[in-house]
Amino acid sequence: MKNYVPPNKRSKKAQKEYYAKRRRTWGDLNPVTRSVPSGKIYDRKKAKKETKRIGDEFRNGSATGLFFSKRRGTSPPMMNLGLSTSPNISLAYMSAE
């Protein structure tokens, strides 16, 4: 029968084997706690990405979607300029420039 030797008195190799046998895995579960970032907080990366996207749309000539898209909390650009909201007048005004 072998005498019991405490782990701290064993060689490094023996300690490693002992603790490896006792250790368990988390399996598919990731123990890192994650939180969902708040939408109210200013995110510099997000703002930079949006600015770059808008700049690319202008360079590619597909920026017309920005003028006619509905975004929450904003009014159409034609109303801000004091122009008529009639589609014929606004399109003629935009094509004249």
C-alpha cells in the first residue's frame, strides 16, 4: 500500500497530474459574463461606421435613399428647407441642382 503524499509536497509533474484529474470542463458553456450595451450610450465606433457608410453612399452615387428614407424622429429634408411637399416640385427642385 502506498503512503499518501499531500499535493504540495509532490513534484511539479505529479502536482500537475493530480490537479488535471480533479479539474472539470465547462463543456459548451462559456463562463464569461456578457452584457448587452445600452443604445443610449454614445459609441464612437458606431458613429464612425455610420459616417463612413454615408460617405461611401455619396461617393457611389446611391445617396438618393438618404433623402427619401424615413428615419424615426426626423422630418423630411424638403420640409426643413421650406419647400413644398408635392413630389413633382421637390423632384424638379432636386434635379435642377
